Amino acid sequence: MTHCSSTLCLLVLTGLLLSACGGGSSSGKADSGQRPDPVGVDLPIAYIERPLPRDEERGELIYPDILDPLAFNPGAAVFIRERATAIATPINITDQAFEEGAAYDVKDLSVHPAGDRLLFAMRAPLLEDVPEEEQPTWNIWEYHLTLKQLRRVIESDIVAEAGHDLSPGYLPDDRIVFASTRQTRSRAILLDDNKPQYSALEESRTTPALVLHVMENDGTGIEQISYNQSHDLYPLVLQDGRILYTRWDNMARRSPASDNNRLSFYTINPDGTQQQFHYGYHSLNEDPEPPFETRHRLFRPQQLPDGRLVAICMPNRQLPGGDMLVIDAENYTENTQPLSGPEIDQPAQTSLSVLPIRLDGEPSIHGLFAALHPLYDGTNRLLVSWSQCRLQLPTSGRLVPCTQEWLETEDIEQAPPFFGLWIYNLDDQTQQPVVLAKDDVIYTEAVTLEPRTPPDYLPAEPDPDLAQEGVGVLHIRSVYDMDGTDLSLPRGLAATADPAQTSASQRQARFLRLIKPVSMPDRNTLQIPGFAFGFSPVMREILGYVPIEPDGSVKARIPADVAFTFEIVDASGRRLAGNLGARHQNWLQLRPGEVRECKGCHNADSTLPHGRAGAGPASINPGAFTSGLPFPNTEPELVAEMGETMAEVRTRVKGLRKPSVDLVFDDEWTDPAVRPKDASFALRYLDLANSLEELSAPTTAGCLEPEGWHSLCRVIINYPDHVQPLWERPRLTLDGEVIVSDNTCVSCHSTADADNMPQVPAGQLDLTRAPSPNNNDHMTSFRELLTGDVELEIVEGALVVRLVETGEFERDEDGQLILDELGNPIPILTTVGVGSSMVAGSARNSGRFSNRFYSFDAETQTFDHRGLLNGAELKFLFEWLDLGAAYYNNPFDAVVEDE
């Protein structure tokens, strides 16, 4: 028996009634019999037909992997039928692009709103004996249904092959949005950063990151609009003109199995502005049992005519198909979390049918879906790719239906899937065959070519002056706002913002530290030595610092077209503890001239709406209660308008803040008639050396100027180049030209004194730059500060490892004591460990080191370190630690140093 006829296929169906991936069930008729739909579908369809992908060596089926968007499975082709019926003639429209029998691949169908054009991604056959970087890339193609013309959208071979281009879609102005590895703007910024151009790897460092781009319909004017550090996938132009896409958040992680790994829906405007979370950060990632790689994922989301989202939900890499899941993302941010208010029982995620689809690998009696596409003719129907459930007798290979009797048969096996295309009627749960199923074939995508109302057009409206500077604006209403909870308690926000009640030194949040990721090159661009990361999984740069106003608000310039995040630090430059000190674990972005506002901060474990306009609790900072007056007890010139935050008032009166690479504070708010202003201070990189000639600054000279910050300023801290010089900086007390004392760090914290005689390093801490005996690629100081070591001692003039008795004695294999020549038991000796002085990733938890520079206890300490490191030096060490304490934060510097 090969396969059943269409009649038998209909007879063996018991219904197509589905359960949601983590959702409930929608209403539907109880009758599960399959009756042919009497209504004909007189419109063209397009679909992708391909052999079931199999592993070449083992012959096992290969299932879709959402984290492998560049997968190449040759043998696919796009077919068009003039009518959605089983008797219509299929026409292969992609074979004409290549020679007969060519093994190309194709995916990502998308239809123009006029219904007369079709976009898709296609990759030419691989070349023999050619390395991967020289192989053909995924390109975007368009087929014109009326003209019967197929063309590659980017005509130039050189431009087309500059990156992999996937998932195209038509914008309302006929431009095309697509996901691409070409990273056009990010590569240009790398040149500004004095690095070579390359497409950065996503955060698991496996493949180049796919991010969103737009271009004209003729392939010109390519512009990058998203700057995620992992993939942005499946862009879909919504009816309101925004672009919905699946975003992979994987900040600061090396492995796809990390807890912070999330796939969820985001939206963005066609010009790249207003990028924001949309739906499912928790509810689309909550499967408790499977690892991250096999969780249930939503493939190729689409929008139904009623505005809801719909997608195929299936366990990643485990099945060829799955369930049809519909989501009310317009009114929810999570499955049971509406845009505002508490969670409710009514779920956002529901099924399109009432009989369950099994997604656990066991036979799914009601079949599996591999693709869906809504019809826009008002009939509430879908075009779907569906496989019935079949079983196979292992001895004879006979195929049988998934009845209860056969399911209970011993040694029965699941047969390969058997996909066909169907018109699925949601009103009465019936379906009509369009393309009959064939053995070893799957229809991975299908669309209808019909006109529909085009999406709304969203014009770009950037601020031209800010755009010229290459910056956007970020406005945070209050960093003390955590999901609507006031973190400034017990004082409360009103008291914290009032200079008469709270001084600057009493406010926890003093500065916003702006952080940028370091783009990781592929191995062909740079072989990064493993030691370069030190004890950090990532490399980071600092864009600058911005003062936080007394009410916790911030408004400042931010470099445009780079991924960034931030953390809140105290007056010394240490990240705060508790919720206020929690890292923001999602990359943000601003386009040139864009102005963005957010309420405050968010606990990553909370499912409360956050990061989406119009969702979540009201801001704890209502702003000024009236117009025409200053805030209580503040400078009279800073007159507020109702609803303005302090940051908004400061911007309107004194101008928009620029970040600074230094920590600089001036009290702009306290009314001197009420009390004296708080003392100003500045912790500057210029204070890291005794003279400019000695200075090894982690940023450029222009950025060190008091008002010299610009959008290309970067603070890049490499331990050998910038931290080690602190330990070697001369710290001499002079009487004329006579050295009274030498407090240079390495004069005491080294294994040799001034006369080059052996000594025990002070505090058992060696701060010299000699290669570490534990890792020759790192300096001794780096290893001892972050991992600790063992105690040393002087024995007969030699420096040796200190050994102490454990209380145990050496014994032979029979357990008998081993005696020395004098007949005494031989004690077992061990080293004495010395704990690390610093904690990578946390300056605040590195108190064993930093506390010595703030206090002195004569009973427990032998030397007073107070004042030996100035505030600027401590701030510099704190920011290096908070970033992760990487050995290098520029991978190209690591290679140069190594050579």
C-alpha cells in the first residue's frame, strides 16, 4: 500500500479539533465528521513543496529549528495554482531560476496586498569544494502573477551576496522589510570604532545575527532598522502599519539553554522607531520540562482579518508540524495578563478547534499542521498544510489509520507524516482538499494570492537636529518605579525628590550607566583567544553616564543605531544592590532623532505588562502637580508644567543632557534659600595618572574633555592596558627629592622587595604583571584578584608555598601508617587557600578589596590603605568589575597583545 486516495483520507479523519500550545480551547461545533466544503475557492494559491528533510547519514527526519533560520534543505520549489482546488494544474515558478535538476531551497512566502505579487527567499545550489563563506547566500525573489515574471529583487550579484536575506514582506509604501545578516548600519559603526567590518555573531556565537532591514522594491536603499544582538525573525506587517517579529533575547549568555533565553513577539515601526515588547516573554517560554532547544515555538506568525495573531505551534526540532494557535495580542501581553490590571482566567491563547493535537511525540490522532494562511474573503477559512495520523506495521510496512484498535497493537510504529493542502473552515470545522498528500513530501508554506485592504502607512518623524548628531533621546519617568512599586521607600518619591527632605548623598540612585555590547566577529574575521574573556562570558563597553534627577527621572541623548542597556549606580560608580541594582536584561535601541519614554524598571520574573506602550501599571511619578511653579524647595528658575518630570523641566529650561564618560555631579535643584547646595564632585579618567604622559585612558582624548562627549564615545577597559597600570602607578611621599615612603601597590604586593630579595606579598596578594603560574595567558594580579591563590612563606631565604598539617597521616593501601626513617608517622600536608579580593560582575560584592580604602581597623589590619586610591581610580575599578571583569573588552586588542 502506498498512500490513500483523497476519498479515503476524508473517511479516516475523525475531525480536526485542536488544543492550544499552553492555551485553552475555542468554541466550535461538536460534529467532527469531515464534509467537503460546498463553496469553491476561486483564487490563486502559492505553496512550497519539498521532500521531507532527512539526515544524509542516518536517514532520520530533520524537523524545523527556529534558532537555525539559515538551514539549507535543497529540493524545495514554489508552485502556483490558478484556483484553490485539487484539479487545478500546479505550475513550478522557481525552477526557471536555475538549471534543470538544481538542488536549491526556498522559503518565507509573502503576498502583496494587491494579491498580484509574491515574495520569498531562495538560496542557489551549493558549490562543490567551496568554503561556506563563499557559498551562495539566501536572496529575496519576487514573482509577478499577472506578468508571469520572476526576478531577484537585488539585481547586483555583489550586493545580493553581501548577506543572507530572509522573510521578506511588503510595506504599505511598496518597500520591502526583511531579516538579514548583512547588518548594514552596524558594520558602518564598526568602522567608526576602528574595527573591521563584519556581521556580528548572535549571542550564542554560532551564526551571524539576523536583524531587520528595509529596502526599495528594486533592491536599492537598504537600511538596517533593528539592532538586537541575537536573531530578529519572521517580520510581519500588521494592519496598523507596525512590523511584528519574533525576537530572540539572549543577553549575556553563551548557551541556548540559559534561563534568560526568550523568544517573544516585538513590534517596530518601519523606520525602526518605537521598538517594543508586544507579547509572550513568559507565556511563550514557560514549558517546564523540555530544554530550551525543544520548547514549543511559534513558527511564521500571521494576522487574522479580526486582528488576532495565529501561528503553528510545535516543539522545536521534535515534530514536522503542530497545532494552530491563535493569540489575542492586541488586548494581552501574556496568556492571562491583559494590558492592565491583574491576571484573569480567560486566556489570550486559544485553539482554532476543539479536538486536541498531541505535541509530545506520541501519535496525534487528529493529525498535525505544518502551515496556515488566512483567507480574506470574509468566510472565516484558512489554507492549511495538514497531515493525517498514520501507523505502520513494522514487519510488513502496511499503513493503517490511527484508530484506538491499531494504537493498542503491540509494536505498532508511527508512519512518516503525510501532508496535503486543505481549505479549513473554522465555522463548521470542515475541510476541502486542495493539493493531495504524497509520500515523503511536505508542504511547509501556503498562501492565497488575493487582494486585501493594505496596512496603514506610518511616516517617519525624527527630530532633524538630533538625527544630525547621531543620537536619540531616552526619557525614564523614574528609575524608582518597579512595575508600579515605589523603590524609593521608606522616604517615598515625593520626599526623595524634595531637597529640603533628602540630600543628594541620601538618594540611592545617582547615575545611569549606559552600556553597549561588543560585537563578536566570526572565526574567519578573528580567532579570539579564549583567555581574552577572563572570567566574563561577554565583553562590554560604556557609552557614558547620565545624572539621575532627584525624582528618579532621566532624559538624555543616547547614541543612535546601537544596542544599549543601562544600570543604576551610586555616587562612587558601583551598581546598586537589590531591585534597583538589577541589570536590564534586554537590549534597547534608538534611531537617529527618535524620542522614547518609559515609566521605569521591570522585574524580569514578573508577568506584569512592561515595555509596551499603553500597558501596565500607571507611573509612580505623576510629574508636577501644577504649572507655573517649581518643584518644592527647588531652584526658582526651574519652573514646571503640569505632568512634567524633573528631567523634562531640566531639559526645557537648561537643555537636553549629554552623557559623560566621567561621573560628574553639580547640584542644580536645591534652592539655596532653603539650604546650601550639595557639594559638587567629579571622578574623571584624567585622575588615573600623575600626568597626561602617563595616562592610559580607556577612551579617546576628545571624550575626556568636560563637554566632549559625542555619539561615538566608547569606554573600553582592557585589564593589561588600563587596570594593571593602577597597581604600578608611583605613589611616593617626598621630602624635597627624598622618598619618605613608597606606597606604589607593587612595591608591597609582589614577591620581591626593592632589593629584589624574596618577600611574602602583602596580604598574600601579588599585583605584578608577571604571567600567572595558573594561567600563563593572564597576569598574576588578574588571577589573584579574582580567583585567589595559596599562602606563601619564606623558608631559608626562599619563597615557597606554605604547607600545614591536616591532622591526617600517610597510609599504605592496607590502611597502615607509613613511617619515616625515625619511625614517626608522616603527616599529610596541605596548602592554605587565600580567597579572592574581587567578585567578577559585582563591585558591590568586592568589599574585601574596596573596603580597605574606606576604613581601617587597627586590630585586624596591618596597613592603612585609606586614601591610597583616589575616587576616580576606585570608580574605574568598580565599573570594570560591574561590566564583568573581562580580561579584554576589545577582542582585537587581545590578538594584538598576544602577537
